Amino acid sequence: MGNNQLSSITLQGSRIVVAGGTSGIGFAVAEAAAKSGAEVIIASSKPERVAAALERLPQGTRGEPLDFSDEAQVRAFFARVGAFDHLVYTAGETLLLQNLADLSIEAAQRAFEVRYWGALKAVKYGAPLIRAGGSITLTSGVASSRPLPAWTIPSSILGAIESLTRTLAVELAPLRVNAVAPGVLRTALWDNMSEADREGLYDYIAEKMPVRRVGEASDVAQTYLYLMQQGFSTGQVIVVDGGHVLV
Ligand SMILES: NC(=O)c1ccc[n+]([C@@H]2O[C@H](COP(=O)([O-])OP(=O)(O)OC[C@H]3O[C@@H](n4cnc5c(N)ncnc54)[C@H](OP(=O)(O)O)[C@@H]3O)[C@@H](O)[C@H]2O)c1
């Protein structure tokens, strides 16, 4: 096994790009990876969020403002980054939750921009720079296999991400490509709801769930690290949802 492959098994000294690493899941992945000795580079669209995240992340973490819906920005970003070991994609916006009858098709198409097309752009320009033994981990969600009314668009995006994961695992082999499908987590993703509605949602879900709580970003960050460090899984979607899919 070459040195490059060894460096992917221990994160110490590896270089990791976290797209969406300024908040929620991405931030938790960036923090856990940096604490494991990786050199982490985070990117998200709002400069103030990048600056705030860098203040809280371990020293040595780097970051750049970058809109993953903009192909030219994504291409230029990876050209600046150069060779690295692991790509994690968690960038995503507020969910478009709407019954089909009320759904604007234009808004529905736009909703794929960051979650799906952004992930594809990141892989297109990032994958050629990933060293042997490295990996890509994308983000799905439990709503892919456990949809609810009004979730047509978010669930469709997740389905597309899961198929993309399997297809890329075949096309980019031996580079490993996997995805994590989290259940409901306490992150800024839900900040567009009023606090009362949000807490109501968390309580409703927690009561139903086998683990009796909603998740934290740190609960799922460990799964991204696991997929980077073990060298045999590819094309897989790992559900980390407190048992949500069962109920
Ligand atoms: N939280 C959950 O319950 C849950 C469950 C299942 C799946 N997921 C999925 O997991 C992903 C991450 O969710 P999260 O909970 O970590 O959300 P979050 O806390 O809101 O973080 C989203 C991240 O994406 C970045 N982002 C948004 N638009 C971007 C763009 N155009 N270019 C670059 N970065 C962009 C945000 O930073 P900027 O604002 O600076 O751009 C932020 O860093 C999402 O795709 C979400 O749907 C979340």
C-alpha cells in the first residue's frame, strides 16, 4: 500500500475539503476532522459565515467564500486548492416543502441548484485532484426512503443524490464515493421556521423515534469520518437517523 493510501486511513496530515463546512453537519465534520489532525478547508457562500466558522474551528483550518451553484467559482476554487484527500459535500439551503398543487415549477427546479448540481460540480472539479486512497462523501437524507406529503422536491433531490453516489462510485473507481443520509438534526437548516414551530417539530419527531430524540450534527459527523477512514465501502448510502426510517 502506497503512502497516499495510508494517509487516507489515518486522517492525520490528510487534506479535506468540506463544502458547506460553516454550519451544521459540515461544521461538525470539519471540526472532527481537524481534531483528528487533518488540514481542513471549508467553503460556503456567505463570507461572514466563513469568518465566524474559522474563529470556532481548530487553528490551521482554512476557508473561502464560494457559491457552489456557480460553476466558474467551483472550478477556480479547486484549481487553488490543488491535491487533496477527501471531499465532503454538505452544502444545502432551506427545504422547499410544498404540496404539489401549490408548487412553483421554477422554484422546484431552483431547489436542485445547490444540493444536486452543486454536488455534481464539486465532484467534477474536485475528483481529479483527489489522491489515491481518498474519498468523496455526499449528503442525502432519510426523507429519501421515508417521504412525507409536501416533501416531493427535497425527497426527489435526495433520490437523485443517492443514484449519483452509486453511479460515481462506478465511473470514478477506484475512488470511493458514498453518501450519508441523516434523520432530523438540530441545525440551522430549520431556522426559517418560527422557534415554536421548530421546537414543535423536534418534539413530535423525538417522541416517535426509537432513540427518543432528534439528532445533533456531531452524531452524523462521525459517519463521514468513518467513510473517509475505512477503505472498502463505495457506492453506499449510510442512514444515521435514530431509527426514524422504521416509524
Ligand atoms: N439538518 C437536518 O435535519 C438534515 C437532515 C437530513 C439531511 N440534511 C441535509 O444536510 C445538508 C446540510 O444540512 P445542515 O443541517 O448542515 O444545514 P445548515 O446548518 O443550514 O448548513 C448548510 C451549509 O450549506 C452552505 N450553503 C448554502 N448554500 C450554499 C451555496 N450556494 N454554496 C456554498 N455553500 C452553501 C451554508 O453556508 P452559507 O449560508 O454561507 O452558504 C451552510 O454552511 C443539507 O443538504 C440538508 O438538506 C439535513
